[in-house]
Amino acid sequence: MKKGILYINQFFAGIGGEEKADFPPELREGVVGPGLMFAKNLKDIEITHTIVCGDNFMCSNTDEALKIIFDLIKDLEVDFLFAGPAFQAGRYGVACGTIGKAIKEKYNIPIFSSMHVENPGVQLFKKEFVIFKGNRSAVSMKKDIQTITDYVNKMTSNEKLYSAEEENYFGQGIRYQVLGSETGASRAVKMLLQKLSNEEFITQLPIPELETVPIAAPIKDLKTAKIAIITTGGVVPSDNPDRIQSASATRWGMYDISNSESLEPIIYKTIHAGFDPAAVDKNPDICVPLDALRAYEKESKIGSVDDYFYTTVGTGTTEAEAKRMAEEILVHLTKNKVDGVIMTST
């Protein structure tokens, strides 16, 4: 019988939630949490061990986390890795993708996971290994695991495997030549006629649709304009009162700067997990240029600075979450009659 291992985060291991997201990698014998469903459904694979790691630890200390994990499993027989499912949990999806890619490169074994389409792990890792189209939340855990195990059971039984669309996983850009009954020209003309007749058809070259954002109108007079600062650099008061996540953020904050000439170190810091925080922690104005805008304000190059700056973390954040947070911030910008925004990243 083949041997498999499972990767899960601190929450599904029953260790804790956000407060335990810095939990370092740990190897447990046998199955834990979702592993029970995997073990029940898999026919020819035994999950012998479970790797547990906190989402923040994997995303913020990736090299260290991978080193620990490779040390933990170096003496194990490993034929398959299962990661997740990760649903719409962004940091969890990135963690699953990170460990999946690393183990595939080192061991060259099949890797399987499941994520919701809006999980950033999909775009980052779908070409690295098979990621099934999962649901938003753990309510669908049983269904998502069933999709994975059905496919793996077919694979281990040497049954015919079909396209990514038919097997319900995200396409990897791999194309296979298939001898068809019609020429390419004939198929193209048929699809064109269907399109002209407003009939449904399935394209053989799907092109992703990208949302376009109209360009904003120019500010008429900067000398009278109120300017706000928005950052995805994760600059927050030192106690991070809104508990904004260091990656795959679902929260944002707005902080009063009406009586501040600049952002003082120690009072402010960055909680961003995607870069070395030393420079920003030493001088937060590097990321939130309040000092420069105050100078422009005094020189009458701009009318005024908004009384608040707005902040979140961009790395790993889904398009849907980013759009939602932007719409919520826009309510405050409109209320404060802001004319323009300087948006900084890192």
C-alpha cells in the first residue's frame, strides 16, 4: 500500500485560531482532523503522518518552516502529499501551496489540494500541482475531500483520467494532442456560427476575463485638494488594534493623524509578512509619507491632508477581499470629501 502524508494548519489540528497562527511545524503520527475523511475514502493509500503548521509561521518564516518540515519527514516513506482543503482561507491556501511545491520539487511525488477560486493559492500554485475547485468554507469539507479522493482512487486504480474541467480541478495550461473527427477549421466555423446565432458553445481556447477599472478624472486644482493616504504596507499602531492579518488580509484600519506631523517609530510599526520590516519600523513615513504631505500642505502644493490614513496588507489578499475593503474605505473617503488618494505599497 502507498504511503501519504497530510498537511493542515493550526485550526484544523485543533490547536487554536489566530492566536496560534505562529505555531511552528509539528509532525504527528496518523491522521488528524480532516485526515479522518481522507483515510476513510482512500482505497490504496495509507496516511501515516500529519504535518501541522500555523499559517503565519509558514507565510512569515517560510525557509525555516520548510527546513523543519523536511527534517521531520526525512526518514518517512512518502508517495503522496495532501494539503488542506484550504477553502477561501488565503494564508492557509498559500501555506498549502508553499509546502506542496517544495515537496514536489524535492520528492517528485503527486500533490493534491482543494481551494476556492478566490483563494490566492490558486493563482500562485495551480500550475505546480493539482488543486481542485473547492467551496468557500469548511461546511463543505466532506464534499471537497470526496472530490480529491475520488480522483486519486481513479489514478491509483489506473482508470482513465479526463480533462481538468471534467475532473473539477483548475487547469494547469497543459495541452494534449487528441485525434478528433473534425478538422480545426471545421470546429472553428461551427463555433463562429453558434456565436453569431447566440447559441451556447464551449471554446477550445479559454481566455480569462479581467475586470477593467476606469481611469479616474484628474484633480482640477491640487492647491485646494484634500489628499488621503492608503497603504497596503501593513503600517498600524504598535498594538495592531484591528488585528489586521500579516498576509491574506480580510481586515483594514483607519487611524487618526490630524495632530501628527509624521508617523513616529515605536508608536507605529508594520505587521506585513512579505518584506523585512526593519526599515519601516525605524521610519514608518517610508511607507506612509505623512511627513512629505505635511510639507506640501505647508507649501500650499496641496490643500490639506485627510485626518486619517487607511491601511491593510496586500500580499496574498484575494481580489474579492481587496474589492470589498476598497468599497468600505471609499465610504469614509466620500464622507470626508477627499479629492485624491496617494496609495503606497511595498
